[in-house]
Amino acid sequence: MKITLLVVGKKHDKNLLDAINDYQRRAAHYMPIEWIFIQAKHAASTTRNDIRKLESQKIVSQLQQNSWVCLLDEGGIAISTPQLAQKIEWCKNNSLQTIVFIIGGAYGVDESVIKRADFIWSLSPLVFPHQLVRLMLIEQLYRAHTILAGEKYHHQ
């Protein structure tokens, strides 16, 4: 099984790159992790709805039928890191090939992505810059895997 992090936007911010790479290296000890970037380039005259639709089409085109899909959205359900670990363990126990975490674009995603998502997760009711969410997500994936492995990184 592997984890795919599907994100709309440019490559990682250089100021966060070292931290993202550090947690990716740590998390890769437990499971392969792949980043897929969907570029968010659109004409200046493109409306927000059109941008959302175009980006969502690109997101859905990357999803495989046998993947468990988690959409990150501030309107989703807040869960603890141990609960995230349980979801990852459930995917492993059910022989799913890929877990996909989606970070949409600046204008969110349309109904096609929402309908495809198996779970909609809110990191917080606050809104964060997408680049920062990437760092938070990879750290949480690492933390969840250390919980599953019974390691001491996570303290309760």
C-alpha cells in the first residue's frame, strides 16, 4: 500500500521544503509516499467556479477506483491523530492499494471531488495557507504511523 498526496498548486515553498522533506523521509520508513502536483494556472478572465471545476476534473482524473480518498477541507470532520491512525490501519486491513489525501486549490473543489471522497477531514476550523497544510499533513501521517508502530513520537 502507498499514500498519494494530491495537491493543487505549485511545488513546495522553499521555506518549508526542508521540513516537508524531513517528515516525508521519516514517514516513508512505514509506507511509500508520492506527491502529485496539479498546476493551478488559469487565464485572468476565468471565474472561480470555472477554476474550481477545471481543478476538480484534474483531481478526479488522478483517482483510481480502488483508492481510499480523503479530502482535506475546513468544513470536514475534525479527528484526532489516533483516529487518523485507525483510518490508515483500516485501509491496510482492507487491502486497499492507495490512500489519497487531497488538498484542493484556493477556491476549493466541486461536487465531483466531494462525492468521490471517502472521508472529508478538517485539520482545523481555521483556514491555513496550502503550503503550510502540506507540512501539517505529512507530519500527521508520520505521527499516525508511529502510533500504529507503537513508537514514542506521539504523547497522550
